[in-house]
Amino acid sequence: MKANFSMPALAVAAIALASAAGAQDAPRRPPVSVTTAQATTSSLPYEIDSIGSVQAIASIQMRSRVDAQVESIAVPDGATVKKGDVLVRLDSRQISAQLKQAQAQLARDQAQLEQNLRDVKRYTELVEKKATPQINLDNSKTATLATKAQIAGDEAAIENLKVQLSYYTILAPVSGKVGTFSLRSGNMVRANDNTPTGVLVTINQIAPIYVALSIPQRYLPDLRAAMKGPGALVEARPQGSSNWIEGKVAVLDNTIDPATGMLVARGEFSNTDEALWPGQLCDVKVRLRMDDNLTTVPREAVQVGQKGNYLFVANGDKVALRPIKVGREQGGRTIVLEGVKSGETIVVEGANLLRDGASIAVRPPQKPAAKPSAS
């Protein structure tokens, strides 16, 4: 019995055989080269990153309170001074002479008072003996009171002159560093000269010192809570430096800028080594607290898709796409709230080339290039 094959059936069979042969010959997709890391449980600081500027806690412009000639500059430009150190001496010969004159007047009036007291004693005895009229005793008592009043006036005048004399020696009101003196010995200064040329020198208090920074208002509750506890730690690194300097948040401004939603805070640093300088820009980190037992992954491992965040979990030479719920980022790591457990292996580099179920070839992470040595 002969088999009866129709032409359509033969065509279908030929196509099926060709497809099977093509499928066997099609090249397999090569594994994707990736690096991996483990999700870990660790403690992570809750920090705010910002840019700050260094500000002197006190910046005082020294001006003269009297008209006088500069006698001498007591410290060099840029000197470090302590509170009470002499900065400038003015010519005080005229006021010193006036003070001596007032002291001489006081001595004369004190001598006159002694004479008045003797007169009162003598007239009292004479009146008791009816050897002189009562009016003489009354006049001597009046003269005594007048002389006492004159002495009080003399003492007040002397005190006033002593205060004025103190203006001729200009002292540092705070400990700090002076700038450049605008006048030299022999120059004239004017009392209460509010022009820029009236500033003898500016003294900045730089130990301790402030670093001012702007913080988004959403951090205010956490920042205030940190300040009520052990304190909000702040670290500053002057631009161009590799060293972080520790301080604490000391002052919060009393108003949030409604235009920017930012709050100005000031960190206080001891600055005994003068590493921070007024006007300097710094990278700043404010540590609000330390959170423990967090599951974290490298920031580069987290991908963003239409349905949210995800990453790839490696199992042998295959990967599985895993949706995740993330928290904040800190120090190059992302907190994973849901979707990954500590100890699981995840893809870090090469994740953007993967799909669910893809094959991978794990390679060692690339080491950062060595910095050239300084010549």
C-alpha cells in the first residue's frame, strides 16, 4: 500500500525541519560580565551633606573715640592677640595734663575742707562761750558743705578724665587675630569716624569659629532632636583639604527662608590650630543620629524601572530580577527596606545590561587607578 502525501503536507514538514535546524544553529546569548557584592546588615549614620562658609564668631572694627595722633602700633599686622592686649597707643599728653590739673584742684579743695572743719570747731566753742555771733558758726558750716560738694565735683571730673584717658590706649575687646592696620604712627584719627578710613583695624575671633550652612527645612525636627540629646555632630572639610574637622551644631537661625525653604545653621569648631579661616568654603556633613541593623547595598546596584526600584540577585551563573523598596542613601550605600535579605548576592556593575533569568560571568571589581605621585 502506497502512502499518499499531499503537497501542502510536504511543505509544512519542510518548513518545520528548516526551523528546527535553524534553532539548533542560532548562537546563544553570551553571559554578561558583572561584579557582585553581598547585601549587608550594618549601622549607617543619618547625615546631611551641604556646603558651608567659615565665619568669625565676632568680627570687630576698631575705631577711635577721640581726636588724636597715633603714637604707636603695639602689634604687627596679622598678629594673634588676647583680650585686653594693647593694639594702638594715641598721644595722650593733653588729656594727661588735664587729669593732673583736676587732681591738683581736688587737693586744694581737700585742704580747704580741713580749714572749714577747723573753723566749725572753733566757732562752735566761741558760740558756746557767747564770744561770737551764731551767724559766724552758720557761715562756717555752709562753707564746709560747699567745699564737700566741690570735692565731689572734683572726684567726678577726675573719674571722667580717667575714662577719657583710657580711650587713648586701644585694647583688644576679644581674643583673635588682627588684620592690617590702616594707619601708622603719626597719622591723625578722628572720634567716631564711621567711614571706611576710620577703621583702625579689624579683629576676628577665630578660636572658636563658626561654619554656616543651609539645611532643608524637612530636616529641622531631626536636627532639633539631635541637639537636645548628645548633640548634632558636624564635620567640615576645607575645599582643597583632605582632613575632616569635628565640631557641633551650636546655633539655628530663628527663621526659615520662605523663598528657598532653607534654614541657616552654624557649627562651632574649637579651631585651635587655625585650620578654618573666615570666608573659607567647606564641604560639611551634619550627623543627626546613627541607625542600626539596616540592610544596605551599594548604591550602583539599585535600578529604576517603570514599576519602581529593583535589583538583580545572583544565584550561580543566573540572575533574578527582584523588586525592592528603598530608603535613604548614605556614604555610597542604599538602605533596602523590603525585597532583599542580608547575605544575598546582588549585581553591582553591569546590571543595566541584564534581564530576568540572564546568564552572568562574575569578574573582580575594578580597582581605582592609583594617584600619580607628587614630584
